[in-house]
Amino acid sequence: MHSFLKTISVLFVLTLLLPSTYSIAQNNWDESIANALPSVLKKHRKFVSIPNVSSVEADMYKNIDYIYPEFEQRGFKVRTLPSSTLPVVLAEKVIDTSKKTLLFYFHLDGQPADAKNWDQEDPFIPVLKSQTESGDWEEIDWNNLDQEIDSEWRIFGRAAADDKGPITMMLTALELLERANLVLAYNVKIIFDLQEEAGSDGFLSTLDKYKGDYAADYMIIMDGPAHNTNKPTLTFGCRGIASCSITVYGAKLPQHSGHYGNYAPNPIFELSHLLASMKNEEGTVIIDGYYDEINLTEAVKEQLASLPDKEEDIQKGILISQPDKVGNGYQESLQYPSLNVRHIETTWKGPGLKTIIPEVVTAHLDVRLVAETDGAKQIAKIKKHLQKEGYLVLDRAPSDEERLANRKIVKFVGNAGVNAFRTEMDAPFGQKLIKVIEENFGEKPVSIRTMGGTVPIIPAINTLGIPAIIVPMVNMDNNQHSPNENIRIGNISQGIKMCMAILTMDLD
């Protein structure tokens, strides 16, 4: 009995010590990251200095040459998998074949950059900047990294955030865990896509041949920006995209507006009426059945409303007096399929104006899809609406006979595109991620049900059949795809810690 009581006492004391032990561990992580940060930022500068536009193959191989030894030094087996275009790089570290496997996805390429629109000499010569009191960004010397580092400083350069930032964070996390003699908690595979910004054709072409090589229990996509609060963020899905074009016809040739004004119908007015028939004045799509598949439960609505979004700030940021009435607030609006007119083109495209009545006008539309909707079905609903409005709907230009016999003719071309994906937020993998981030950061992450954009690798997620979650780590205002792309240093530190937490979490 005495031995039993002694054991209970020891366990009780250990239980009391657990919170302080946890705190020490986290303080050590933070301290390790802070100590490593100057060298990490200098390495990131070197990484960003390698141009990475996928159309320049020689540059992409230089990027491969950079990451190959970095991951091999950390015990990964690295190989290139041939594709229809540029190869895919796959890094793999097997800890124990009986343990689960987590597949990470990054992309090595960046968007093209027009140097004349950047506030620095060359988008691929990264610069360090601090923000002045007036809000401008001012270049500072890289030697400042040898002093106290301000988390609000930023590194400006193409791909500094999208997507080389997360790659640097992952490499640093692996190195710091190795220094601390902490082994990975599961097997790790890492895909490096060399053409994500150009549509991921190469990677997608490898899915059938290398499906076994990509096999995993879970998948994390490390791309995209975190919530604008810069709090740790998890994104459980993204919207897909379908598209279509609608062409309306007038007279056979452009006509002089003096000779034929009031006589030859102007197809632009015809198209404007047609487009207006698809949405009401509040921005809600009124095509029959457009939202039929959407049924948000009260629990989902509560979760969406719990996000730290400030509607007034969003509206002020994009300068609108009020949003469309689709859903209650920004997050809820993303749970419905959209209908957007992205471009309208007509006859005259040269400089100056001409007094003509155009013979043709085309509207190009895109439809952002959610997990409940199918691209082909949404496109079919639009086509049916055109027919309901009394149009002869063709998939080609009309013949002369068809023009004479029908006042209302459209050419309609649809593309079902790529469907959305979403991993349910209460799924085991999502709950594990939420738990490990809460344990390491002291609060739950911002959990986004569906982000507004579309990633080109959705077909891979659906083909591989792996529960996938996006872990975005760079600052929202990083000017992704635009001039003056940048990454906030505070996001680099936080991202390293997030990677360390994820790499040590229990997947079993």
C-alpha cells in the first residue's frame, strides 16, 4: 500500500509539472527560432535570388539544384519524376513503414515579373525593407539582420512569399528539430511542383504513373496567405472554377451608327439585358436552381461567423458601400457558387473611338464552384437560362439563314473546369491539426471552411483521394502575383514554429 501511495504521489507531482515542462519546450522552440533567424533570412535571400519563372527551364533546374542538397542533408531521399513537361521533385523520409505518411505540397515556380513595375532594381534581387511612419516601404541594409530583428520588416522579391517562403520555413523546421534530437513522428513525402503558376500540367500528368509514389494518409498544401490577422490559419478547402462565353449577334458586319442607328439592333444592349436577367440588383443569381445544392446548417453558420473578420474593414479595404447579398457576410458568401463577368469584348479594339454599331459582342464568365456543386451542372443551368430567355443557343457562329429566321441568337461555349475540394472540419486529421496548433500557440487557429481562390492541383487531390488541408503561412498583404511581392519576417518565424509543431504531432 505504501508503494502504491508513493507512485500516486509521484504521478501527481509530474502532472503538476507538465504545464511548466510544456512552457519550457515552447520557449526553447521560440528561442531556437530567434537564434537561427538571421541565418535563415540570409539563406532565404539567396533562394529568392534564383529566378523561377517556369517558362525558363534552365532557371527551374537551378532551383532544383538548390533544394536537392538541402533536403538530402536532412535525411531525405530526393528524386525527379519525369512528366509531360518539367519534372516533379519528390523528397521522401521513411521513419517507420508501420507509421502513417503525410504528404506535403509546395511549388518551386513563381509568377513572371515586369521589373519596371517594381520599386526595386530587379524582382529577383531581393531587398529588405522597413515601413516608415507615412506607410511607405524604405529599403534598409541587409546588415541590419545582425542586430535586433523587427518582425515587421519584410523581404521584397518575386516568390519571396509564394511559394519559397514556406519552403524555407519547412527546411528550417527540419534543421531545428534535428539539432534538438527530435525525430519525425511519421513518414514524410514532399512534392515540389515546378509549374503551379502555369497550371501544374506536368505534375497532373504524373498522377496515374506515380500514384503509388504519392500515396499517403493525409496531405498538406503549403501555399497561399494566412488570415489577415496573421494568426495561425488552417484552410479546409478551396473553390473550383468553371467558365463559359456568351456571344450575341447583330448585323452581319459593323454598321455606321448614322446610317443604321435606330434600325440595326446593337448586340451590346441585347447582351446587357441578358446578363441583367441572371442577377438581381442585390447581386443574387436568379438563374433557376443555381444555389439548390447549398444548405448551410446552423452549426456551419456559427463557425463561419466566429472567424475574426471585420466586415467594415473588408468593405473599406476594397472601397465598396455594401456587398452583394449572397450569404450573411464575407465567409458565408464563399460557400455559394459565384457568377462573374470577367471580360466583355466587341468589334473595335484599336485606339480611338468609332461611330459604329458592332456586329457581335462576347461576354466571358467564370463560375467559382463549391464542394456541393459540379462545374458541368452549373454551366448547364446557365445554358438552360439562355433558352428560357428565348434564345436559339448554338455552339458555333450562326449561318445566314439562322440570322434571318431568329431575332435572338447566342453562341454558347462552356467549360466544366475544375471542381472544388473540401475536407470536413470535424474530420480526424483536421482535429489533430487544430489541437497541435492550439497546444503550441496557446489558441485555436483561424479555421477557414473554404477559401475563395482555386488551386490548380485540385484534380490531384481528388485523384489521389487523400484528405487535404491547406496550411497558409505568409502574410495576406504579400502582393501575391503582383509587383512588390513580399514576406513579413514575423510570418517566417511563426511559419517555422507551425512546421515544427506539425512535424512532431501524433498522427496515429
